[in-house]
Amino acid sequence: MSTLGQVRIRVPGALARGSVARARALLIHPNERVERKHGKSVDRNYRFVNRVVVNYLGRDIAEFATSTSIGENPSFGFAFRATESGTLKVTFFDTHGGRFEGAAEVKPA
């Protein structure tokens, strides 16, 4: 999968300073789940996203702990207060030590 680890972040284009904005982050990731064979789980070293950290203006503003229950190409929505122009960064971590990061510029008027 050539797009593994690609992060897309969507932030509203028109924001008023101090307003609450909703953003979405998507990660291209297979999130391997438990497999079963003849009713018993197959012993595998599963690879899935287990933590997501959202950073705005150099401060962590949200953290999500996840499990194998999330699907392939997970998407997270969250809200934040757009106090000033700066970078919104989302970092995904997986169980194999993978770190996938994306950023978007926030420009409130």
C-alpha cells in the first residue's frame, strides 16, 4: 500500500478568531484486525492505530486511545477554539512503532 501513513486534515476555511471549529483527520492505514480460523483466533502480531494526539499552537489539546475496534483508514473528528493563526498537527501512532503526522494551517480572521 503506497499511501500507508498518509494523513489528511480538514479545517474550515473561514474562521472567526475565538470561535470553536470542527476539524477532521483521516489516516490511510489497514488496521489489521483479529482473524479467526475454525472458530479460534489466529496468533498474529496485529498492526492497528492505538493512539492519536492533536496539537495546536505547540500544545497538545486532545489525545485518543483506540483499539482494534476502529476500522481501516480511521477518521477522527474533534473541536478546538481557533484563538490565533498557527499549525494544527495530528499524530497517529500504531502498535508497530509507526508514527504518521499531518498538519494544517489555521487562519482565523
